[in-house]
Amino acid sequence: MTKHADTLQTKHSASDQNALSTPLEYTIQPVMQDNELRDLRIERQGRVSHWGGRHGIAQELKRSDDIPRDGSVLPVFVGLGLGHGLQALLAEYAGPVAVIDREKSMHELTRTRMAWAHDRRVLWLDGEARDVLQSLSNWQMEHGGLPFFPLVDPCHVRLDPEYYRALADQLAVSQSVDFWSQARHPKFTQTIPRILLLTSTYFLTGELKAACDRLGYVTQLLQLPSKEIGTQEFVESILTEVIAFKPDFVLTINHLGVDKEGVLTGLLEQLQLPLASWFVDNPHLILYVYENLNSPWVSIFTWDEDNITSLRSRGFGQVHYLPLATDPHRFVPPRQTSFSHDIAFVGNSMVHKVQAKYDNYAFPDALIQAVETIATDFERSGELSVSAFLDTRYPEHARRFRALPDVDYQLAFETLITWQATLKYRLDRVRQLLPFTPLVAGDSGWFSLLPEKGWSYHKELSYYSELPHFYPRIKINFNCTSQQMKGAVNQRVFDVPACGGFILTDYRRQMDQLFDVGTEVICYDDPLEIPELVRFYLRHDTVRQQVAQAARRCVLARHTYDLRLRSLVETMRQSYA
């Protein structure tokens, strides 16, 4: 391997091994030929032997030649020898390679470890056997679970059989067991499903976990990383959980945990493990920048039935309608009701969100000047996609939109139009409440939209700790839906009735599938209808209470997270069992 070797004999002792198991003592001398290291002379317990002998180098090279160079295996040198095999392999192989060798004095003599100390393709292992095996398992998972290809140096085995032979035997066993066969376990073989739930701070994950517990489903939580997803550490944690927990499917919200490059999607396809992703926000504003996601092992559930056709056109074969719901264990009617306000609206003004897009993106002036006009027309149209709307109604601006620097810019502009449209839509409807001195709970942006007098303000409310107590204390909870959903029903329509409150909401096309409109939910279609409806239900307490009670009965019978989760599991079972 090297043209140079120290001529002084070297002694190997327990101190060299850092007190590892079965420490050995021996001395080694280099055997040189034509100023090249050809062999090692070893003396141990009064007996002399040679490392490889006359044919040692040839044998090292022959073992290395047997390794497939196509990246289908993970080569593991159990004992390095003189390093000729590793040198030949790395000359034509991109890696990775693992080397198990704890003979430090030999490394110093042959300078093998020094030669590849900074080569990222090489993983060096020299600890206790159990630690080495754990490191190899982690390394294997980081590289897709490829099978090991052990290359055992017989001289190392003769020198320290308790260490090298034990590791070689373990690798031989693991080599005969296909990692993917272990990972591709049968799915849905039991009545009770096993769900690997990707968790985050998103509000719905807690509800899903609680619903799983109530239904008796077996779950394992996997916390999403705070930074980049799709990293080796995240992939490794997924693989570890899959092998140990053997889930029937993975469940996430809004594709949280799914990296934009499609690494996780590809991994789940290799594992033949289904992924269920429940979108409770506009999937097009999330999937816009994703690639390689239209796998047969990915099932998308969308709260907005209008998205099904467009998602299927993007190549997703498994797309299902799953509307929002509520947690009746959190939104519970109070024992006694005392009203604090006649009417209130809880919602974001969108002022700061719109401004943040202007601040963070340098859109062309021609697009900026047209934002309010485009947003107003988009809000009034029935179009779901901003980009499609631009193509149809504003072709010149559509060309400017397509010319934006990258996909992230295009997504930001679509989001800007959606949020500006929502701002205009909400403002037009909240203004109709001003004769009734409404309470508006939300961000401070409302101060720049509404007049100084005629309304009161409450800071943003916590979904978990405050809203369940807020809704029952309002005679009329007013609702106007975000423009990211033009046909679907939002969260508030389920939460308010669950805790015994009354809601007045804008009509959505999909509402008729969920409620008996006029009996269980009261809607307005035009902003000008709002004042008359408010007056009527403020004057008629009994009618208002009857509607609220009917709505609560409907929600408890048809629209809880337990029921939604049961439906999702049954759909996954039918698709992948």
C-alpha cells in the first residue's frame, strides 16, 4: 500500500486498545522488498508468523475484486490488512465503505488509517463489538438499508478471533437477511390499526392522537425535526421506527415531514409503507414546490372536495374527501351560559400577512400595482387556482407571473393574492356588523381597516385554552371563510356548535353535505343579508337556541375527529390491506 514503513519493531499492548475486551500483546516488524512494504512479521507469545506471506497482497486485491461496484451493497472490511484492497476499491468506487480495525500500532506502521483519515467515504470503527454493530446498523439505515458485503481478513481473525470472528459472523448473518424484507411487513393484518403519527406543533396533531387513544388505535409518535426535513437523521429515525413499530401506515397533516425533494416519499415507496396526508389548508399552496410525490403509496385526504380533480390531475391517484371536524371533548357547553357580547368575529385581518409578502419579495411593479384589482376579481370569481385565474382573466400579468425568479416567488405571489382577496372579503362582511357594536378578536391589523368607534377589540385568542370558553358566551358567532377555500366549510362551523354556541356563517357549496342548512346552520349568501339576519336572531332567543342545539346534535353524530379518523383508517385499509 505504501512505499514507506518504519524499520523499528512496534509493540502492541493493552494500552493501545484503551482497555478494550481481550487485550493482546504482540510485536510487529515490516517486511520490505524493493523499498516497499510487502508483509508484516508478527511475534506473539514466543511464536513468529507472517501477516499475509508471499501472496498476502494478491489475496487482499482478490477479496476487493469480489465487491459489486454498482452501489447495491455496503462493503465492510473486517480487518484492513496492508490496505491494498481498500486502495483498489476506492480507486474506482464512490463509496461508502466501512473498516473495522482496532490494531492501532499497525496503522502507525503501515500508515493506512492516515491515508484515508479525511476521506468521507470511509467509516472507521474500532470500539467494542456491540458498539461497532450499533454503528454499522445506523450506517446501514443512513444508506437505504442496503445489505452488508463483509470482507474478512483471515490474519486479523487469527490474531484476535474473539473480536474479529464474532463481528464477521454477525455480518454474515445480517448479510443473509434482506433489510427490506424486514421492513416490508404485511399491513393491516389486525383489526386494530398501527399508526406512525408524524407530530409537530400544528393544532390538529393533538386531536388526532387523542382520537386514536379513544378509538383504541395503536400509535407511535415521531417528532418532526425543527429544521430541515429529509435529512439523514430524520430518515434514520423513520427507518428505526418502521422496523421496531411495524406500522400499517404513516399519518401526517398538510404533508408535514415530507421533504420537497421527495426523499421520504421514495423511502416509503421502497418500504411499501403507505402515507396518509390530511390537508386542512389549501394543498396547492403547499404542494406547489414539491417533487416526486405522486407515488401509489401516498394517499391524500383533502378537507375541500373542490381540490380532488386538480390533485388527481397532478398525478395523485389516491385522493379522498375528508372534511374538517371538531373535538367535542375540548369544545364542551358550559354548565351555565352568561353572554358577554351580542355578536363577535374571531379571525385574522390578513393585513400583516399581506404586508410580509411585500416586504420579503421584490415583485415587479406591474404585478404590485395590480394586486388589489386581481385579488378583488379573484374573490368574486369561482376560480380556485390563482395561476389558472391569471391565465384566463389577466394573460399579460400571467406572463409576468410565470417570469418570476423561481417557484418560491410564484407561490408567494399566489399566496399574496389569496390573502389580499381574503382581506377584502372579510372586511366587506365585518363592516355589516358595525351597527351592532361587534367584538372583533384577532390581530392589530383590524385597527387600520375599521373605524375608530363602533366596535371593540380583543387580542388573538388561543385555540386550545380560550376559544372553547369564548364561543358559548357570544349570542351570535359570526363567520366568513378564507378565500383559500371557496366551497369548503372551515373549522369554526364545527367548533361553535360543539360547545353549544350559535353561528352565522357565509354559505359554502359543500355545506349541504354536512348540515341541514336553515335548521342546523344559518347562512348568508350576500353581505347585504347580514344585518337582517343579525337582528332576527338577536330578537328571537328561543329560535337561536333551537338552531344551536340542532347543530350540536349533528356535529356529535357526524362531525367529530373520532369519526373522521375512523373513516380515514377504513379508506387506508381498503386501499393497502
